[in-house]
Amino acid sequence: MSTMNGTAVLVTGGSRGIGAATAVRLAREGADVAFTYVKDEARAKEVAARIEATGQKALPLRADAADAGDAAGAVEWAADALGRLDVLVNNAGVGVLGPLDALPLAEVDRVLAVNVRAVFLASQAAAGRLPEGGRIITIGSCMAQRVPGPGGVLYALSKTALIGLTKGLARELGGRGITANLVHPGPIDTDMNPADGPYAEGQATLTALGRFGTAEEVASTVAFLAGPEGRYVTGAEFAVDGGYAA
């Protein structure tokens, strides 16, 4: 059963991994979906085809979250092209791990620009376009709740910042019936972090379930928060991490 008929969604970083799974899942729920990508046009076309196969509109947008103009502009482009915007999914992000004393300023600036500033700017722009009952859903990380070893300072910093941002948005926009929530994936089988990769076994053992999750399992939580059954949930964090933070 389609639960989001007539709605319009923007998923940032929607050409692969969790973003692609989310874009397709929300289309299956009945939404028209715009999504951003940076370089891989061929992959973006593949995701667009999967969305269109559900009978919904697909709008791939080339936009770089590291660019402040693109971060906010993608929201405006999507809303104008689709005629409205009901849901923003802040998914685009970069993962940089390394010793504290080996992180150059350029990397610090890039991670904070993509993982924090872009989310703020997109949410700020969306606040001006979302109707009563709109949704802002942000993809965080299990490392905002548990950092199991050295090397994760910068990434954990960037994802932990999203907790305060989400709670602030919930309070700022709650009077208009707009919700804001945060989803923390654990180790998820994607191109960036494959379940058969060199570090996968160690990550899997940190979870209570002893395995990687799938992008579709994360997307199902996003679909709940974006759909009608999630309308009374706001300012909340959802761990989809197999018990990583348990």
C-alpha cells in the first residue's frame, strides 16, 4: 500500500548506498523523488530508472554538499521542479578516519562542510518550503553514540553535531507541525563500507547481532519517519545499528 501518494521528497547523496535505497523506498511508498549526486551520472541515471519503474517521478540533481550554494540550492531546485517539497532527507556525507595529529585542516573543513554545514543549510532552506506536516530526516552514524577506538574523532564530531541540530529543528519547527529526526546507521553493507571489506569482521563483532546491516533496513526506518505513522515523532534518534551502541 502506498502511504506517501502526492508527496515530494529530496534525498541528498541519493545515487548510491543508503541514499539510493531510501530514494527508491520512498518512491515505492508513492512519493516523487529528487536526489542529488556529485560525479557518477551513470549511477544516478540507474537510480532514476528504478524510481521511475515504481511509477513515480525521478529528478537527479548534480549538486555538491561541500558547496554552500549547492547545499541550499538543491532544496530550491527540487521544490521548484517537483512543485512542492514535503520531505527532506539529509543523507550526503563523507567519512574520514585517522589519527588526531594527522588530520590536516583541509580535511577538517571538508568533513564539517559536508556533514554539518550542508545539513544545516539544506534544513534552513527546506524550512521555508515545507508545508504543515513536513519532515526533515537526517542520517547520522552509530559513532555519534559510541566511538569504539582511536581514529574517529573528526567523523564522530561531525555526526554528533547533528544531534543538537535535530533537537533544535524539532523545537524551531514544531509549531508548524514539521518534524525533525535523526537515524544512526551502524555498519551497513555499501560500496563505501562493504560487508566483505578488510575491516568488516571487526565492525561486525562490535554489533549485538554480529552482522552488517543493509541499506534497505535503514531506508525502512526513514520511510516510517517520512510516512503518516511517524507524524508524532520528532527530536528523536533512531539506532539502526544491530546493537552497536547497546
